[in-house]
Amino acid sequence: MIKTVAIQGAKGSNHHKVARDYYGEDILLKEFLSFDALVDSLLDKTSNQAIMAIENTIAGSIIPNYALIDKYNLHICGERYLNIHHHLMALPNQKIEDIKEVCSHPMALLQCKEFFKQYPHIKLVEDVDTAEVAKRIEKHQLKCVAAIAPKIAAEIFGLEILEDDIQTMKDNSTRFVIIQTEQPNNGIDQINKASLKFQLDHKRGSLAAILNVLSDCKMNLTKIQSLPVIETPWKYAFFVDVTFDTYENYKKAKSIVEIMATKFKVLGEYKNAKL
């Protein structure tokens, strides 16, 4: 049975590249311009799984996506890391001097801001998605307009790369998680990473006590992110990622944290992709 996978953005986007790397070509791809619509497709069963960017080495955590996973009780069943490369592309037989306007996602424009200082004649325009702009250029045969998008978009839409790797920070990576509505059936031998969520009483040392437990149980804390609890002012939920060598150590840590914290939840147990 072919799996239906939801992505944020169009074919040719970084989410599409992750889907192709993670699943191969034998999937049915569903494209959505927002993460809310992507989650809706999981909830109404039109998608089996979805790929969601969760953090970036430059921009940091994508906070609304943590909230979506938590709110709708979604499960993380895997992850993928992708080095981000921004390429300037346009219809064939044009030079960069011919380009009057560059459209892309605001984050892509921000990450390439330094490059465009040498081309003051080019107007930078914010758009909904990197690959969606490339698709529009090809569909409407827009001359003098360029997109900032992954190289895969140029391949799909027949565009020509004018400049490679125009991002200011060359070491730019995004972490993506694979999410679904059902509890994943990852075997214990496949699991060496977990994403957890919990709340703590607002008293001195409560977070430190939890972190000490994780350390004592030989958990490697790779991520900690706090989000305000909307209905309770000045109270926070904590999202943590841990990696571990043995499942038994993780099982012990999980059982202790569950006693010490409130509203404890396992968001996912899966294989660490960053090895």
C-alpha cells in the first residue's frame, strides 16, 4: 500500500526533499501551504504521515509546531536532518543582471540578505513558500523574476541556477520530524531517542531535579524548550529530547519523571537520525 505523506510547501521544497530522502519515490505526496492544514490532513485521515520542520540551527525552535504536536496528541515516529542550501533560479537564458525581483519565503530572504547587497537593483519580495515561487515562474513563464529555492525545485520546474549557495551562513541545518496520529510501533531495538513533554510546579529547583534524574539515568539531553501554559499565567510546559544507549536506562528515567512531573507525555520514541 502506497503511503500518503503530507508536506508543508510545494514539490521542490525542503520538505519535499526530506520526503524523498526518507521514503523514496514510492509515496503519494500531499502539498499544504500551512502547518495547520498539514495537521488537519492527518486528523481527517487524508494523510498517513506528515513531515514537519521543528528547529533550525539559525532560526531556532519553530514554537508553533511544538504546540501543534502537543495540542492534537500527535506522535513523532522518526526524524531527519537536512543541510539547507539556498539557490537563486530563474527561467533559462537569463543573467542575474536581468533579474528585477526575487520572491521567496521570508526566512530564505533573511538568510540570503548579505548576497543581495551587491545587487541593489533587485527587489526582494516575501512569499508563502520557496518552491511555490519556482512553480509559479515556470507556470506563467515569468521573466526577470527569480526564486530562492532548493536545487530540487530547479530540476522539477525546468529553471536555471543563476547562483549556488547564496545563504550567508553556510552551516545551516534544519531538523524535521515525521508525525502521525497513531502510536508508532517502533521496536525497542530501533529506539535510542525520545521526545517528552511535562509541566512542573512553580517552585525553586523543580527543573533542576528533573535534569538531575535524566543525568543520573545516563540520558543525553539534546534539546529543551519551554512553552507557556496558555490557561495558567506564568506556568510553563517543557519539551525535551533525550538520547540514550540502552532502553532500560530510558525506561527508568521515564518512570521517575512521570512521578515527579505533571501532565507527562511521551511525544515520540524513535531512532536518532544524527549519528
